[in-house]
Amino acid sequence: MKTLLRVLLMLFLIYCMPLVLHAQLEGPGDDPDAPIDGGISILLAAGIGYGVKKGYEKKQKAKTNDVLEK
């Protein structure tokens, strides 16, 4: 019963959010054509770094296995 009550409460809150939340109006100093690239480039760089790290680890593991087999 508690789970059903929690689910119903969450659904109610999710459906009521659009009624309460509104977008901000443009002010005198706001630039409507501002780029949104900042976060994407950071995520891309982190993904490339993670891929390089995983590739290096895989190469080291293969090298270690080759040495142990000989």
C-alpha cells in the first residue's frame, strides 16, 4: 500500500509541475543566441579520455597475459 501511495504522489507531482514552473522572460542584457556548447565539449573530452584509458588498460592486460603464457 505504501508503494502505491508513493507512486501516486510522484505521478501527481510530475503532472502538476508544468502548472507551477514557467520560463524566465528575456531581460535587457540577455543574449537569445547564446551557445550551449560548453557542457557538450567537456563531455566529449571526458569520453575520449575514458576511451583512451580503457584501451591502454586492455593493451597492458594483453601484454601481461602474453608474458605469463610464455
